[in-house]
Amino acid sequence: MADMSLGEVLSGRRDAVLARWVALVVDKVRGRLTEKEIEAELAPIYDCTTASLDETASTAERASAAEEARAHLAELSRDRARQGFTPTETAASVFALKDAVFDEIADGDRADFIGFSRVVDDLGLFTFESYVVARDTIISDQAEQLLELSTPVVKLWEGVVAVPLVGTLDSARTQVVMEKLLQTLVDTGSAHAIIDITGVPAVDTQVAQHLLKTVVAARLMGAECIISGIRPQIAQTIVALGIEFGDIPTKATLADALVAALRRSGTGALGPQARG
């Protein structure tokens, strides 16, 4: 076999080399994936890599096989990122192919091994980069989901909805608040909205601007807003900063804001507190 190309050797000894590669990766994942799962991931990568090294194939065919190998590696990277593997662990699984090949081929078939090693190095680096991109996407999606979960819009009464804010109000969250509030106003036909900032630790000029943007957006939809949760410390800060809420009504508690919203809407069944 000494006169055979490494691509031909890899093709001819597929089962042995692939089995060795799978065994090496099994050790690296420490029981987090089964041997069958790993083989299902690695087999198409091995076959496409082997095809990309086939000197009897055309340049276009080899390029297509190489591109397909990268597609499989990108999918593996996304899966490993979702499964909680580190980028180093993920790339190491690819680099293990070099050890598998070196262990399974005869000395006389190692003439092209340096070139093959470079190919695997490129695949490993591509895997590392793909993992980073996949992880960033996952983190971004999770952050967006957390924003959605941390910004509920609830219907308090017929025609009255509320947005109980907890935590810091930044530009990204303001956008989510506005979108959810406006959509809820449309869905419920509500004309009154309460923005409760009881859970907002501090109000500065930037937070106030975000609140004002939300109020303006709601008004453009025909809804009037009340800001509740103005604690003594918040009130002092607002005065010290010279923040002006203009004609936007503010209340100390969500209950007070609800009473005010019901009075504005002309609801009769306000209860003793509202009528007092």
C-alpha cells in the first residue's frame, strides 16, 4: 500500500480508522454522549474528508466534499454548544482524527500525513470558530427569551393593562416593553396602561427617557399611561435630577394606579377604596 495516496488508504481502512476515532472521542466526552451518537456525528465528516482527498475525483468534486465536511462540522459545533461542551472539547474531538489515522495506518502509508495533518488542523479551527458563533447565537437567543419572560404585560381590569418592571431598564428592554405593551393594547382593546417601576432599583435620566418613550408609544396607540411605584427614594432622585414627567400621572403603588385608571375609564364598580 506504500504507493497509494493517503485518501485511498483512508477509504480502504475506513472502518478501522473511524472506529479508532470514535473510541478516542468517547474518552474525551466522558459519558455525555453514547458511542452510537458519536459515530453518527463523525461518520459523515470522515467520509466527506476522505472524498475531499480523493485524487481520482475532479477539483469540483473534492471542493464539494470539503464544503460538505464543513457543513457537518458546523452542525456538530452547534450541537456541542447546546449540550454544554467547551469549544476546546469540541475542537479536540476533530483533532483526534489525526491520532486515529496515525495509529491505524502503516509506516509506509504515512508519507502524506503532514499534508493530512494540516487539513485536520484547518477543520479543527473551523470547528472552533463555528462553535463560538453558535454559542454567541445561543446566548443572544437566551437573553432575548429572558427579556420576554422578565417583561410581562398583564390585564388587570377590563380596559386596563399593566407592565410590572423588575430590574434595570435599558434600550434593549425598552424596545421589548414597548412591543409587548403595544401588542397587548391592540389585542385587549385597552385604553389605559400602568407602568409599574416598583421593582426598578433606581431611576436616572436614561431610565426616565426610556419610560417616556414607552408612554409616548402607548399614547400613539390611543392609550393613556400611569407610572406607579414611585417610592420616596425614587421621588427624591427624580427631583434631584430635575427629571420632568410632564402630564404623565404618577402613583406610589400599583393599587393607587389601578384606582386612578378605573376612575379615568369611568368604571362604576370601583369598590370602597376607589369611592372613598
